[in-house]
Amino acid sequence: MCSFCIDLQEPLNSLIEILGYFHKAAIRVLYLVVIYIVKSIATTTRGDNMSKESTREAQFWSKLDGDVQCVLCHQQCRIHPGKRGLCGVRENQDGRLMTLVYGNLVASNVDPIEKKPFFHFLPGSIAYSIATAGCNFRCLHCQNADISQLPRETGKIPGDFVPPEEVVAEAKMYGCQSIAYTYSEPTIFFEYAYDVALLAKDGGLKNVFVSNGYMGEKAADRIIPVLDGINIDLKGDDQFYRSVCGAKLEPVKRNIELFWKSGVWVEITTLIIPGYNDSEDTLRELSEFLAGLSPDIPWHVSAFHPMYKLLDAPATGAKNLQKGVRIGHDAGLKYVYAGNIQGESENTQCNVCGETLIERIGFRVMRNSAAKGLCPKCGSAVAGVWD
């Protein structure tokens, strides 16, 4: 995140505390408005930051009668001259598709890998997390709308140029074992993510995506050889994708299968939103699809908190998460976790003898007795990436 925003984070938190007697939804609205203003000011202060360094010819496109056809993701945008794709960060400039966010980082942080969430990928390790602005979805409940939706809604692209070599150097300096491409959708800054991932791989670091799973076939084929793990949001049924996210379910399911069968470690997250995707039928459909691929795929059912344009939906209660965990286990999944509510199904247990192998509190690993991927009690293998 830019230093300007970081400097303002403390007074913003104080402001929210002072206004604590207001309704929670009103506070969230105020917070988003202030963050939006801060981002706008920061962008204006630094300029629109679409510098020559950050503007480069994109991959995965073709010419089409004066337009360009982008095939980076399954939105398949046909982009007219001078216009941008749905993501807001790929532009038709004189008949060439250009990415406007190469190296234009809006966030870089050191996070526990559990925050992504990954529970079976180097548990207890830290990841160097990076993101640019933009997204190819328009989720009404987006938790990072201040960076993901900004280019599409305002045309502005905040960020500061950071070369790939610097990202890898910083990750090593902080003792990270992986680089996570996260916060916004990594597909939309693919060219940069790929260059960073190549250097990271050569430098002994692992690469993980936190993705909506909507990348196109050519992009997926390109990234798979350098990608070690991916957490994909499996958001709901097809109607949910169309009405809430501006996308379709089927491409996401195909990509989950593709990555899993290609040997990339896959974990899945479903944010349960009361009244939208929390029915027994929907959760059963999602969990049975995953179990049909492999019972070893971890499924994270997470609690929703009203955000962005979905402020009318209630927050997810513990009972809804427990329902998701139950349905996942009934479908045959070995590892089902409840997220965003501390104390609910956070631990990893041996699916053979029931021994607790990894104890967690929030994003912290308190104890890990399966460091080598084996249950110390019965010797059964625990699926995941352990070294």
C-alpha cells in the first residue's frame, strides 16, 4: 500500500472508533468513502501513474477490425480504440492491447500464508503479498473494492512502479518462503506476475495465486509451470455469478479442475452470504463438485461482513458456517474449514484417526505436528505442500 495511505490509516481507525455509536453499516459506508477519497488524492498527488514503465504491450490478444480481442480471461473483451476492457487496466492504444499496470504496485505486505487462506501449503510460513489495481469481476460484496474497482469506476490507476527483481529481493529480505499475488485479481496483472514468478522460482521461492479462477486457457497454461499453489474463490451457483459478480460459473469450475490435475496445489474459498449463496442445495452442489475432483482439496467456508455495494445483506453467523462445514464433510471432503469467525473449525485433523495435527487461532499456527505431511499418531499422509 502507498505510504500516503499508510500514514492515514491510524487517524482513519480513530475516526471509526469515535463514530462507534453509529450503525455498523453506516460506519462501513463512511470508511469506504474516506478510503476512496484518500485513494483519489493519492492518485492525483502522484499523477495517474500510467508511466512508460508500467504501460507495456499485453499478452493474449489479437487484432479484430480495428478493435482488439483480449483472451487473457473468460470475459473475452472486444475493446474499441482508446477504450479499456472490463478490468479497467488493459487498453487499446492504436490497435495494440497495452497493460497499464506492469509493476504498478498498490500494495505490498508480508502476510502469514494462512491469511490467503492456505492451510495445507507451508503452514506457519510467511508470504510476500503484492497487488496492482483492477479486477475482471464486479462483485457487489468486494472486500478490496478501493483497489480492485477503482480503475473501472474512475479511470484512475494508483500505484508505484516496482521492478520484478525488487519484489523477489524484498521477499527474501523478509524471510518469506513464497510470493502471493493477491488482494486484487492477479490475472489482470499477468505479465508482471509471470515475470516476478520466473525470478522467484529461480531464487528458490514458491508462487501462489489468490484468484477468482477466471483466467483464459492460454494464460493458465503459461502460469502453471511456475505456480505452486492457487486458492480459487468458488462463489456460488451460476445465477450468483451472473447477478453478483458479472461472470459465469462454468469457466471457474474448469480452471479448478485444470489446476488440480496439472499438479498445482489447490485450495478453495466460498464466502457464505446469507440469502445469496447459503442454501443447502448450493453448498451441496459446490462441495460435491470439489469432492468429485478430489476429497483432498481443502474447502474454506468463510463468513461475510457487509461491504461495498452489498450492505443490505446480514453478516454470516456461526450456524451458517457450521452448516457449510457439515455439508462439506458429508460430500466426502477431508478438510473443511470455517473462516472469518475465530474458533470455528480452524484446526487440521487427521482424517483417519482424528488426531489434531495443526492448531490455529485466526491466522496463527500454534502447533504443527504434521510438518512432514504425516500424522505422528497413525502415520497417515496429510495432503498438502510441506516443504
